[in-house]
Amino acid sequence: MDINEILVIAMFLTFIALLFTGIPVAWVLGGTGVLFAGIGYLADLHLDTITGLDYTTLGLVVNRLWKIMDNWILVALPMFIFMGIMLDKSGVAERLMQSMQELFGRVRGGLAVTVTAIGIILAASTGIIGASVVLLAVMSLSTMTKQGYSMPLALGTIASAGTLGILIPPSIMLVIMADQLGLSVGDLFMGAVMPGLMLGAMYIIYILITGWLKPGAAPAPEDAKPVTPAAFLNVMKAVLPTLLLIFVVLGSIFAGIATPTEASGVGAFGATLLAMYNRKFSFRVLKEVMSGTMNTTAYIFAIFIGATCFALVLRELGGDELIESFLTGLPFGPYGIIFFILGVIFLLGFFLDWIEITLIILPLLAPVISALGLDIDGYGVVDNPELVWFVMLVAMALQTSFLTPPVGFALFYLKGVCPPDVKLTDIYKGVIPFILLQLLALLVLIFLPQLVLWLPANAYG
């Protein structure tokens, strides 16, 4: 093992160790990169080695950062974030909850189904995980408790439904993945539609089966009113404005009328109009939304800067070649290697946020997937179908990172708004079935890549 391989392994171990110190991730990434650039430079000076690192290496970071800031695709990030936060303030979710409860109220587990359905709609319109989880918890947890729901089922439903926004477009994670791998944002958005809806449908089926097998865990309220045509009308009135916004944003991208950047601006404007329509808009709300957008965007771009420094030093040390040679040398075959990679990503999700995995790990894996020689049918119209399919597998695997301890952010968002008597262990018990459903959905995508590639192919065809 040469000095570069030792430094690559030491760099990863140092990064993981520093994560547990509580230092912000952006500082850990950038600091680790600077530290090992210095170590490599000193090794060349004093140990008669050639690591390929010197003081000019870090100078290349400036050029990399300029390319990030000059990237028009990433302009969509703050716009989609603004759209999500503004919709959170617009009162859309409250209206949906009130109307859908009338529709599903007589069904066992009907309230949990309502929460999941609203989670799907919020995912396609906001994509802000923290806001979705907190909003669903505030609106539904006390009601589910009063109706006699099992606490683990109620908590698991809220946490899992609130995290669908990371997969269902317009997902900011997919925007970043497309940028990192040079893929079409439109392809990834279209590729994520069916997997996202499939996962939401699996949640609903699980809730209904639980209500049927264990009526005490998901009861129907005794005072539920019969479903009337007025209930359907109320649901349509509540859902249509949001669905129209989703259709305008995603439809314009899928039809090729607008770029994701242009559509994100339309979405931000449309969310503002919805807030005005629901009489929730004010300058105070606008200030809060703009402040939240700035904070979230700054957090993401700070990690971008740190990850750029980290990835540059890692590549200069030959880390990408080391990882590629290790993975392609595994005696598992192409699909065995994919299972191994997804297993590693699943385990990394216990400790890392999706942003770090997307910015650091995913670009290192792309050459490996391209080298496997997979025969994935792109129907002749989808560019890099193997990578589009693989990105969806990674996105589905990263769904679990929000629910797996100890760094499952959805768990802590939920715990923060729960009554004091709700323990973190109750939340852990509640999310386990939904994590298993996510892994089942991942298996389905592995063996049925058509679920990812059919819509992009037919949209272009």
C-alpha cells in the first residue's frame, strides 16, 4: 500500500471521526481537505514521496467554486426552497387536512392515510423535510392520539410521510445529483415520479392492512360522518390549487417549455399567489420565508464549498481510482457490486446527511457504474440510462437516512414538536416498518428499472 492510499483511507477516517465532535459539517469537510493537502505536501518534502499535492492544489478550489456559483442549474435551489417554505406558510396543508378527514374518516386508519396523502402532495410542492414533518405532526398527532391510534404507528406515519419530499420532484436533492453527475434534471425529475408515488402507495397499503389486522392500532372514529358529495367537492377545492401549481412547475419541465431554473421561479411566484389566495400573505410572512430560504441555501452552499475542497484533495491523492479499483475488483458481478454499494450507502445514512453523501460519495461511484457494462434499456432516448437508474436507487436508499438513528433528522424534527411523554424510542419503533418498506421499494427498483426510465423515455418519445 503506497502513501497515497494510506492518506485516502486516513482522510475518510478523519472526516468520520470529526463528525462526532459536533463541528459543523462544512467546516469538517473543508478543514479535512486543507489538513491532508498540507500532510501530502509535507510528505513530499520530508519523506521522498510524490503525493501530487502542493500549495497550488488548494488554489484550484477557487476555480471550482467559481464554476459552482456560475452554474445556472443551481439557481433553481433557492427558488424551490422559497416555493416550499412559502407553501408551508400558505395554509394549504390545513385545508387539505380538514377536507380529507371528511373523505377518509370512516376508514380504519383513515386519518393516517390522510396524513400520508397530504405528505405526498406536500412532497410534490414543498420538498422541505423539516417543515413537512413538523407541519404534519402539529396538525395530526393530537387528533390521532385522541382517536386511539397506536403511538408508534402515528409517529411512524408522520415521519415517513414528511420525508417523501426528498424523492418526489421537485426535489432539491435531485437537482444537486444532476449537477454533480452532469445529468438532465428533467430526466431525474421524471424518473422519480413513479418510484415516489409507488413508495407513497406502499405506505398507504401498509396502514390499511394494519388497520384491518389490528383495529385497535388504527381505529375509525365512532362519530365519523358518512361520505357525501360535498366532502368530495371540499377535497377538490382544497387540492386543485396545489395540483395546478405542481402541474405548471413539473409539466413545464417535462414538456420542455421551461428549464428547471425557469420553472423554479414560476413555482416561487405561484406559491406566493397561493398564500395570497388563502389570505396568509403579509410582509412579515415574506420576511420569514426569505430568511428561511437564505439560511437553508447558505447551509447547502457552505457544504458545497467544504465538499469541493475535500473532493479535490481526495482526487489529487487518487481516491477515485482507489475506490473504483476496489469496487470493480469485488467478486460479486455487476448487480452484486450494486447491492454492495447500496448497502454501504444505507449504512452511511446512519451517520451522514444526504448532502454529504451526494456531494462526496456519489461522484466517486459514477465511473464505477459506467464501467460495469450494465445493459439497461433507455428506450433509445434517455441519456446515460444506467446512471439515471442508479441515481434513483441512491435516492431511494437515502430516504432511509432521514429515519435511521442516530442522525435521522426527521426523528429529531418530530421529537421537537411531540408532547414530553413521547420518547425517542417510541419514534424508533414507529419508523422501523417504514424503513423496511423503503428497502422493499429499493429492491423493486433494482429489478424493475422500467419504473424509473419509462416516463422519461415516453416524454421524449
